[in-house]
Amino acid sequence: MSKAIVQEIILKAQKEPNFMKTLLADPQTALKSYQLTSQEIEFFQSADETTLRGLSPACFQLAEGRAKKQSSK
């Protein structure tokens, strides 16, 4: 999973209302310029606006910290 790309898309949706509308109404169109895994595409296809607005940059930092801890074991 490309966390940086997913984070970029989420932050763009939070900042740009038109992108959020397109992402929710037609994810394939909104995501066509991004290199995403099928799992990432499925996430955006099933996400609603509340979910996308609720994700903050801190969520990604937390996930990175946990991944680093697990890889150092």
C-alpha cells in the first residue's frame, strides 16, 4: 500500500470540495491519475465522506510508527 499516495488523495479530498464530490460519485474517474493497488481502489470505492473527513495526517504518522516498531522486532 502506498501510504503517501493514499494520504495525498485524502488530503486533497478534504481541501477541495469538487474533488471530494468526484471521488465519492465516480472514484474511477477521480483516481485514474494515481497508481493504486486494487485494495486501495476498493477502499476509496467503499469510503463515505465522513470516513474521508475523519482521517487526519496523524493517522498516517501513527501507522508509520507502528510499522517501524514491528519491523525492528
